[in-house]
Amino acid sequence: MPTNRINREEFFAKVAGLDEERLRKALWNLYWRGAAPVRERIEAELAPAPPGPRARPRGEVLDPVRVREEVREFVALARAGSYLAGDRRVSPKERTRWRFTFRRLADEAQAALAAPDSCPAEEAVEALVDLACYVKGYDCFRSEDPMEAARFVVSDAVAALWGRMLTRYGPVVLAERAMPQLARWESRFGWTRTGFGAVSERETSLASVIGRLLRDPDAWVACADGYLEALDRLVETEPVRAKRVYGYDSSVSERKRRAGDLDEWHGMLLERLADYDAADRLARLAAHPAFAGAESLLFQARLAWRDGETDRARALVGEALSELPGHQELLRFAAEIEAALPARVQGAAGLPLGRVQRGPALSD
């Protein structure tokens, strides 16, 4: 049924003849007698406009404690769903302006890293990155792609955080604090939901971020040790699932995802640790229960091939390809070591049964 409403010009023409008192009375009647959404909209319009960001003088350092408290409050409200609806602590107008608040807090937290005591700012940046990882899979804001809307580049924020930690504490403390964050935050597909846009184009892996900061073998070995300790704690704190649901074990899926996310970092460790007299760390990493799936098998195969265990490397590649027959990196490595492909992989590629010949990558 079509609505019988006047347009904008007609409406303004009618209210032009009303004095201020009659306009107030009309607005009051609409507010008092209107439905809840109408009242919320009027309250939002009557609320004082939030002050815009004050231009900071050059060289001014923000108070990191104040920034941390604001970030903590914002993150708590977001995780509680207050920016979706139904919480009076967040006004309707602020629910639509959350991305500006997020962006302001992110800028201020990174700027506060320059303070002499930057620990509160470091905690603020960590809380915001944790929230960015959380909202990739859960709705906290009215947005299809929250990080794209907030223009928050996770890898840039992490680079600022880890760079400050390295400058202030040195590589040993950096390894202790950054490695648990790397295991928790790394994402091979980035931190936006869609994977495209201005933010996604600027994102880089966290493995490349930490790789640029480590300058000598001792720093790499310290990070390897810190990383293994972080993985041990991660396994200890993971919930124990007594049974599967309809044959599906979510813990296995989580370990496979983690192996894929951290595959680049594992490759960087494999390239360096053997030359730094730290090959024992690679053996621990290959057997670590925090990982599962094809990417974990690929790392084990690369390690076995480097150690001269040719048959084991080929067997591991075949096992991995049975799980992911179209994995391009697996196929390239299988061609490099002349590993036997599973029959269904060869059939899909139109190859005769037997070992792969050296050459370009194969695909299903």
C-alpha cells in the first residue's frame, strides 16, 4: 500500500511558518508518543556532538594510561554487543560512529607508544589487535567488513608495537612477548572479511613483520625458543573435547588452520635455524601437537628432505596430497623430490602412474 507522505520541500514549506515554541511542542509530542526507534533517533539528534579530534602539536606525546583505559572500555563494550543494540551505555548515534572511535583509538594508541613508559600503550595496541582478530568471525558492529570500515591495518599496528618492544626491551624480551602474539594473531588471508579493498591491499603477514626486525642469529634462536614455549602453553590451555560430534573434531580443524596460518613463519625458521646451530628446535616444531593437516606434513617433509631422509619425505608428501590433492606448494615440492603421487592426484592431472618428473608445477 503506497504511503501518502509529503516530500522534503513541502515539509520545509509547512514548518517555515511555525515559531520555535510550536516546533518544540511538535517534537515533544512525537518523542513522547512515538515508538522506541523514533525516541532513540530523537535522543541521538539531541545529544551533544562529540568533540572532534584535537590537532596535537608536533612532538606532543599522548598519555598512554588514558588511552589504555579508553581502549579497554571500547573493547569491553564491543565484545558485549553494546554497539549492535540494546545497551544504554552506547547511544544510537555512537553505534553508527563506532568506526571513527576505533580509528581514533588506534591512532592514539600507536602514537602513545612513543611515551617513555610505553607499557600501557602496548597493552592498548594489543587489545585492539585482539579485537580485530575477534570481529573477523563474530559480529560486534553493524558492518559487513569491520576492519575495512575502520581502516585498521593490523600488520601496520603490529609492526609499530613490535618495533617499540624491540627498541625498549631488546630481542630476548621481544621473543618472550611477541611470539605468543604471533601464534595468536597470524592469518594467511589477512584480517578483513572480504579479502579485498584498500586495507587488505596494505596488509602483510606478521611473519614478514618479525623477520624484518630480527638482525642476528641470536635473535632468531631466541624467537624460536619463545615460539615453542608459546605453543606449549597454547596446547595446555586448549579445552579438552571428550568426544566428537557427528565425526567432526573441531580441535583438529583448529590445528589445521593454525598450521596454514603459520606456514610462512615455519618456512623462515627452516631456512635459518639449521645454519644457526639450532636444528633441534626444528625437530620439536615438526612434532608439535599444536599443528595438524597438510601444511604440517609439508613442513615435516621439508625437514626430512633436508636431513637426507628421502623415503620419509616422499611418503609425507604423498600423505599430505591425499588430504589436499590440489595444494600447489605440495605439488611443487613433490616434483622437486620426485615423490610418488597418489593415484587420484595423477589421474586428475592426466599423468601416468609413477613418480613426478622435475618440471613446472602441476595442478588438478
